[in-house]
Amino acid sequence: MRLKNKVAIITGSASGFGKGIAKKFTEEGAKLILVDINSNLLKKVSKSLNQDNFVADVSKDSNFKSLLKYSYKKYKTIDIIVNNAGITHKPKNMETVTNNEFDKVFKVNAKSVYLSAKYFLPRMKKLKKGVILNVASTAGLSPRPRLNWYNASKGWMITATKAMAIELAPHNIRVNAIAPVAGVTPLLKSFMGGDTPEKKKAFLSTIPIGRFSTPQDMGNAACFLCSDEASMITGSILEVDGGRCI
């Protein structure tokens, strides 16, 4: 019960890593508002965990504003924000990524972090407490070819995490990130450029421990960084990658 009575918002929590984090947080006693754009999946997950949910497009200012109002009306305080929502473009040469693909990647992967800060930090600062966890990627540390602008968006998130941490430390607000390698999530097929035994074998050959990240791996790492056990940790990027970045 490391997160007992902590109130957390987890974006992109209807599937993949977000769902794994939500499951672990529930087991550890947290009260959650699960956020996702996929209303059908979100409602199924929130029902299975007996947690609250809020359907939102985290790339839109108006949606975050509504989430803020809903969250504080429901729980009066927010202790933890997990910025997990993320998307990618398909593997391709950087000059062939369209304007729309580029904009969508940065709106979901980067602007959502800005919006969460814009709306939730004023109250956290006033209370002088809070934890923010950004879900980055090994792509921001050791970029893969042809995932160019996705790599860049995760590199942005890593720098943003450190910038947030140093600015918010005097307010007793911690900010960290986890950097998973590609995992068993709906994005895996997009990362690999298709789902075949050959592509999986080639991808796995770059991970020394020999397997993909799992939602459970992310849940365990996220739980530690968001708990009081990590009270002296801020500005860290925890590689949960089976040795990918060594």
C-alpha cells in the first residue's frame, strides 16, 4: 500500500503501459482518474479496477481545463500526475513524415506535458507537494533510424523532465521520467514497421535482456518513483529497458 490514499491522474491509461501503471497503482492503494481518448476501452479498464475515468484528448487545452475542474471537484487534491499518453508515426525517412503526422506526435507527446503543468501546477505549488512522472522512451536516449521525429519528441520529454525538476524542487514537487524500451503495447507494431517473426527477432536482438518491456515492468518502476520511498529522487530518467541503452 505504498500509494495509499494518494490521488493520481494517469493519461493514456486505457491500454499498454498506462493500463499497467493504473493496475499497479490500484494494488498499492491509490485513487485514480484514468484518462484516455478511447472511451470504450477506458470505461472497461476503469470498471475492472473500480476507478474513476475521464475521456479526453490530452493534446487539447480545453480538454485539460475540463479535466482540472472534474478532478478537483471529485477529489479536492491531486498528488500524482503520470503523463503517459503517447503516439508515434510509422517508420519512414524523416523528410517523408507529413506535417499532420509531425504535429500530431508533438501535440500528444509534448504539448500534453505542457498542458498538465499549465493547469495542475498552480494548485500543487500552493500546497507545496506533488509528483509528476513523464513516460519517455529509450528512443529519446538512443534513437532508432526512421523513427526520427518520435525520437525527437521523447528527447524533448527528457529535457522537459529535468527542466521541470530543477524549477519545481523549491516547491517540494518532484518530477521524474521512465524510459521504456518498446513493449507489449498497441504501439509495438508501429515501432517495428509491421508484426512478423523476423521483425520481432531483429528488434529483440537490440535488447540485451532478450524481451520487450511489459506494462507490469512500467507499473513497478512508476510506483517506486511516485511513492515516498523516492522522496530524494527528482530529475531522474529511469531506463526500464533490459540494457538497451548500455
